[in-house]
Amino acid sequence: MNKVIELKNITKAFGPNVVLDDIDLMISKNDVIYIHGPNGCGKSTLLKIITGLLPQDKGTLYIEADETIGALIENPEFSNYSTIKENLEFLYNLKNKMDYKKVEDLCNRFELDLYDKKNVKNYSVGMKQKMGIIQAIMEDQSIILLDEPTRGLDDRSVIVFQDIMQELIKDNKTIIIAAHDYIDIGYNRKIELKSGRLYEDQ
């Protein structure tokens, strides 16, 4: 078993509300995990802790040094007064030189135009969601974390999303999707987050 992420005794509270209660979770390379539970149960909080966007109150987080993480958590944040190309260029070029062909192909699959001149502030929720998915996978990241990824997507885009996820699975990516709605991409693990604890489906 090739461990890429391990959470031990992770606890997170917001005031008196304990969202994550002393949880343990080990994720192996190539795991495809569906984390489900009611709205507000802490799914986004869990992903934020894994990405380092939010510190845990207690416990330890281990991530294999060679792994790279791409993430879409809650509503994707972009510069509203820049174009799609300017936004994705900025994010890509923080670490790598942008592969324009790859990003253009991803945009085309989601019916987005990488060279659209209008600012992102004029984009719909669904269009921004597609951009969020693209930025989470465009750099060939080895671990993909997606929070409610199909929010705002039309039926055709949901199918495109499923197709892309299945391609990433074949490419041996580790994928964790936290969502209220179940969209099957071929999970090997399903975990419920309930009352601050994790329960793996048998």
C-alpha cells in the first residue's frame, strides 16, 4: 500500500461547533474516494485542511513529498476583471510554464473559449465552476481534491466531467470528491462524514 496522505487525530472546531472530531484517514496512491454527508457536515473543512488552506486545531497531517495537489474547494475564486486566459495563465505560471494546448483542449471540452476577451465577472456560476475544475487538473497534479464539483453544471458538462475523471483514474491519479450529490466516476472507496466522524462504507 503506497500511502500519499494520512490524517491522524484531526480535530477542527468553529467556536463551540466541533466539525471534525478526532478523525483518522489514510489515503493510498490511486484511491478514488467519495466523501458524502449533509450540507455543513465539514466536507469542505476536511479538504481545506488537506490542502493547507485551513489549520487543524489538533492532530497531524502527512502528505508524501513528491505529490502535487490540485483543488477546487467551495466557490472558485478568480480575478473578476481579467479574462479566462489571464486567470489560468496566472495560476499555471506560479509553478510551471503554461501548456496552452492542454488548457485550450480542456476549455473546449467544457465549451469555454480560452481566448474569450470578456472578463470573468460576466461568467455564469457554471462557467466559473468549469474554470475551477480546469485549474485543479491542468498541471497534471497527482492528487485531485474537488468539493461539490458539479455545482452549477448543465447535464452535458456533468458527462464531460465524468469522462475527464475516468481518464484521470486511468492515468493513476488520486482523486477525492466531496459532494452532496452522487456522480459516479468509479470510486473504490466511499466515506460518510457525519457528526464530525468518518464512516467508511463496507
